[in-house]
Amino acid sequence: MLNRIQELNPKLNVYLTTCEETAIGQATEAERALCSRARSKSRRDRGTLHGIPISLKDNIYTAGVRTTGGSKILREFVPLDDAQVVASLKRAGAVILGKTNMHEFAYGVTTENPHFGAAHNPWDLERIAGGSSGGSAAALAAGLCYGSIGTDTGGSIRIPAALCGVVGLKPGMGSVDAQHVIPLSKTLDVVGPMARTVEDVALLFRAICVEAKNEGQSSSRRPPRARRFILGIPKEFYFHVLSQEVELSFQTAIRVLNKLGVRFKEVSIPLLAETEEAGNQIAWAEATSHHQQAGWFPQRAGEYGEDVRVRLEMGTKVSAVDYLGAFELRAKFIASLRDAVLASGIDALVVPTTPIVAPRLAEDSVTIKGTKHSTRALLLRLNRPANLAGVPAISVPCGLTGSGLPGGFQLVGGLGGELQLLELARRFEQACPLNAQPNLYFAD
Amino acid sequence: MLNRIQELNPKLNVYLTTCEETAIGQATEAERALCSRARSKSRRDRGTLHGIPISLKDNIYTAGVRTTGGSKILREFVPLDDAQVVASLKRAGAVILGKTNMHEFAYGVTTENPHFGAAHNPWDLERIAGGSSGGSAAALAAGLCYGSIGTDTGGSIRIPAALCGVVGLKPGMGSVDAQHVIPLSKTLDVVGPMARTVEDVALLFRAICVEAKNEGQSSSRRPPRARRFILGIPKEFYFHVLSQEVELSFQTAIRVLNKLGVRFKEVSIPLLAETEEAGNQIAWAEATSHHQQAGWFPQRAGEYGEDVRVRLEMGTKVSAVDYLGAFELRAKFIASLRDAVLASGIDALVVPTTPIVAPRLAEDSVTIKGTKHSTRALLLRLNRPANLAGVPAISVPCGLTGSGLPGGFQLVGGLGGELQLLELARRFEQACPLNAQPNLYFAD
């Protein structure tokens, strides 16, 4: 894996830091533990992640390993502590390979990083990996790790997962400890797993969720019994702005789910359109507040990339009354989502992850059916509702679109429903595996 | 009691609504229950508040009885439900006498109400009762109820209690249910009891606290065992701006406590001075947000009194970043308070309640030792820290000052420490009862 990183990272720019020495140390120790005859089985085999090479988004604290947050400001920052999630991974036997590229301070969805360079999409090096956990998704797609941990405030796990053809789970609020992870927007941020298959994401989730921490090892949560799932398809919002190739890709996903015996119900969720504005108000204000409290903004405004600086300035203009109003709307939206789900007896919503496949680098706007949209707004659009509601959502690949790029769809569940989403996604994946990988040896 | 209200309310203007018919009905039923031979004792005697006439601040919902919030906007508002606290009082046998005058929407500390007229201080009708629960405090001092329920966002129970010579307990955050009480600032508001003696306040608190609701009757919380109390006297902030008569009155309280065997320790609590600004930012923003969400502001701006309208306008100018910054400061202040208390092993802080005795009606500023201060800022000054920290605080009278007006001091405890504060206040009261009452028959 380290050799592969050495070979491909110059093309992809997905690792900001690799931990070669400690990774080899951890791998050697893992191997020795399994080979040792002297100890009891429980001490030899540390579980599902024993010896598995994992990467971490570079906003997750790693003791003794620099954690830049993708920023110039923290370029030299070396934390004293591991984030809780890193401690959990290590306890489960994982080998930490390195820290992945990301959008500066996780405040954007393209991972075009002005300080470390853009992460490239392995399916087409001229295209973005998505963000903000772009390095993680691209590293997975390129085979440069077996799992990764990202963060998601408005889609930052699911967007790059969809654009790079990997699986990304945004857990529900409170399901994974977020201590010692550089915050973007404290009431929206969550930490979650990404991998090449649903099963790997499930293994990671069980290792890092809060129950795992409490139970000392992997979570004892049980997946729901095999049954006939009912999925809700929202009438509003999700299908209003979609590129044709994503539309076709989503229809494929629905056909596969249908063959699996899933039933569908149309559901109505009012206020979906209003979540965009409310999400912006909350994220802008909380991000600027954090950067101000940290003493970075406005004092070190010149050290930010242009796009992040502009967003931090927008945060200063949100009024407290609008911020509190966004929370009132958030509460009403959660209630309407809960009512829609309860009333229809559905297990989850099924919607696309992004309205477009991976855009080209520096492509600030995309035209869909004659109308020009901001790339950033498009990529966030279908993701933010789950952040505002605090519910889990998983992005799953569903084949390649006409342009040969991956498409993805999203399952959005109820609080605490991660294992149910994972079970449904697993069935989908068995019926419709991606069965393709980017050919990086011809890419240049 | 109803006759006394009829006689004195025209002078004092402390009741906005009296419930004569239902009060007599409840009293008759209470009497009958005690006299009835047929039933078991438990069904006859409903406990400590059986038949006791209680008043309620007019921002507390009463089913079928108008609840104006002291406002023109809600002049005709008749709730369908009782607030939880009212249900608890009724279950404990209380007779609800009526609804008391208050500062408009609880957004001020003088109870000079532009729509219903000012509440007058029974000790000097030319002076304010304080606020925002001014009607409750003045009604108690004048003997127009035996207990009252007020609300406290920045001192609204303790300020009028101190200015009128009665006892007022601001419970800790979460100790008393605040549902169906018109909000002022949702993260600072608490509901609490007021009465003429500490023992009566304790009876009321036991009847309305959340444990009482859960246990069906009065709380089973036990007062702490008799022991030697240690009180903290803060080095910072509390004694910087005090009128001479309040200084003397506070020294008297300290002497009495000293004779009771209380020990004192000087404690240092950083950030106290910063709580004023943080408290304002939070209260202004949350108040305006609520009035905006309710559709009152700015649509019906003309129906507010001048002072409240100006404050609601100030709320629109608070930025979200400053609001969130105030919460960061709030968290740091709570930590510094906890550290100071833990490090010194103290039971509570002892400080004055207000830097001045009751000012005259319309006296917008007060001069202390040559410096002019806003009356509003002075009255809030020593109270707000307990709201920001969410901890309980009780104001207890300590005799009359040189000008013949009541003085009061405050005990500020730790979360969940209401009964400890009440026990200490009870000992003080036994040693130093007020032993005086306003003579309302000579007042004009």
C-alpha cells in the first residue's frame, strides 16, 4: 500500500502526510500478534480491523502526526492527542497509513486546496474528487487505503464518495465522537467512515461508533432482521434539479432495489427547499465563530484561500436573529421529516447524492437543462437536509454513467438507523456491485 | 385576601386579573375536603399548599384566564392550557388568586408598565416594585397573597424580591418546568417561587420542582443535614458599585451569618465583568428571535412600550458570531465559577442582590459615589451571572436600610443546590427576621 501511494500520490495528490515508519511498525506488530503462539486468541486477534491500512482526513487529530486541516494556518500543527475515533481504530487493530487531502478547513466541496494543491479524481485526473473529504474518497478509489475516516457538515463524506465511486456513511448526530476533530460548524459536523464496499464501511462504523467506545471493542448493535424494506421517494426538492446522467443512474438504482423486493412510497416533506438557506446561515455563523474564537479570523485573513476567506466574511454578516430563526426552521423541518416517515411507515428515503457527476477542476458553474448553477450549491443541495436533521445517510455507488464516471445514490434513515441503512446498502451492492475501477496506469 | 386585594390594588396596581369566583370555589372545596368525614386522610388533605392563596405572574399560562404577559399584544389572550407549574400548584391544593402585574413581556426590571400602569412598591408608593416580577413581589409585601410564582431571566425574581423585602428563589436551569410560560430568552429563563418567608418559598419550590411532577406530589429531595456552611465572597465585580446603604445592609447580613457559625472565604471568579455584555447579547438576540417567530416584531412594533421596542430593535443588531461568542464566554465563565467553588470547598457565594434600594418611579439613572448609572443596568448587574451559569440563587431580606426601605442579599449555589440555599436562608431568617411590614393604611 505504501509503495502504491509512493507511485500514485504524485498524480492524485490525495495524501498530505504518510506515516510510513509507524505504519510499518503497526503492521509488523499486527502480523507478530497473529503468529505468536504464546498468547490467548483474544489477545492475538484484535478484531475486524486487525492490520488493515486506514487513512484519516487531515482535520482529525493524530498524536505526534501533523494535522493541517488542509490549511496554511495549521501547516505545522502537531496534536498531542489522538481523536477518540483514532484511538478506537487503533484499539481495533487498524494500521494508520496517513492523512488525506481535504478542502481547506473542510469549508468547501471540491478539495481544490490552494495550499497543498487539488486532489484529483482517479476516474479522470482532470476532474475534482469532491469534498471536503476528497483525499479520502480518491485514495479509496485508487486503492491507496482500505478505509478512511472523513467528516460531513453538508455532504463532505457523501459528495466525494459519490464522485469517486466509493461508499460513504454520514452517521447520525451523536453516533460517533467528534472530540479532537477540527470543527467547521459545531451543530452540523459529524465524523464517519468511507470505504470501497458497504461491508467495509460497516466494519469501520462498528469500530468507531460511541457504543464501541463504551463496550471497549466493536459495537454490539445488531443489524435488523431480513425483511421487506419500504423506501420513501420525496415529492419535493430532490428531483427538481438533476443532470440527465444522474437521473438515468438513479433510475437504475431504483430498478435494482425493486428487484430486491423493496417497495416504494411517495412521501411529502415540506420545508425541504428552505433547508438550503437555513443550513447556510448556521454553517456560516458557526464556522466564522470558531475561526474567530481560535484567533485566526480576521487576524490571519491573508493566510486563507480566497473562497474560504469570502465564506468566513459572509459569516460575520449573519444576524443572531436569523441564526436563531434557522434553528426554529431546523426544528420544524425535523418534525415534518419525522411526521412524513412515521405517517408512511417507511424505513428510509432514497434520493440521489449529487445532481451531477464529478465536474472538471476549476469548473465553478455547471449548466443543467439550460440553467447555469454554482457547482458548490449543486453538490451541497441534496446532502444538507440530512445534516440539518441530524439523521444518518449513506452514499452508495450505482455503476458508471454514460460519461464513464461513477454515479451514486443516497439512503437517508432515522436517528440510530445506521445499521439498517448499511444492511439495505449491502443488499444493493450484492445485486449491483461497481465491478470497475479507474485505470490509473493509463491516466497520463 | 380578596377583600384586601379589592381595597389595596387600586393603590398598588399589582394584580392585572383576579380570579374571584374560581378562587372562592377552590377555597370552598379545600375547606370541604378537610371537613369531610367520609374520605381517607390522604384524599382530604392535599398537602402543604392545601387552601393557600397563591398568585401567578401574568406570563404563566392559565387555562381559561387571560394571560397578557403585561403586553397590549396579548391583552385578550386566553390560554387553553395551564402551565405545568400551575398544574403542580393546583394538585398540591393551592388556590389561584389571580395574575400579577409585570414588566411588558418580562423585558425590563421596573414593572413600569405602559399598558396597565406601574406596580407600586408597598414600602413607598412613589417607588418601583422592581421587575419584571414586580406585581408578585409587591403583592406579597402588601399581604395580597401568601406565595407567588415569577420568572427570572436576568434577576426578574430576585430584584423585585429585594426591593420589596420578600424572598425570591431563582431555581437552577431545569429544576422547574418552563413549558407554557411566555419566553423572554429561552436559554436564560427560569420559573421560580416567591413568598414572605424562606419556609414558604421552600414549600412552593417542593411543590413545583420537576421531581414533584415526576413523583406525583411534593418532592422527596431532602435538605442537607445541619452542618457548618462555608460561603464564598467574590473578590471581583460584586462589590465595585454599591450604594452606601446596601453596603451597610450587606455587612449586617454577614455579621448575622457569622454569628450563625458560617465561615467565609474570599474567592476569585474571573470573567464576572464580561458576563454583562455576554448576557445582553444572548438576551437581546433570543428575545427578538422569539418575538419575530411569534409574528409580533416588527409587524406590531407600534403596540410595544417604547423601552421594550428599543430593546427588540437592539436584538436585530446582534451578529450570530457575537451571539455564539457569548456562548463561548458563558461556557468559560461556568468553568471558572465551578473551579473557584470546587477549589475553595465553598457551599455558596454570598453577595448583594441589587446595588441600590428601590428607586423612584421613572428614575432612569441613579448616582452612586459621584457616578451616574442607568437604573436598569444597576438592577441587573449582580443578578445576571447566576442566569448565565444556570445555577440557583435566592434573595433574602436583611432588614430595612437607613431610608426605611428593604435591603436584600443573595446566596448563589451550585446546580441542584436549591435545598441547601433554602436551608441556609432559613437559618438566617430565624436569626434575623424582617419584623416589619409596610403600613399601607397611611400611605396616601
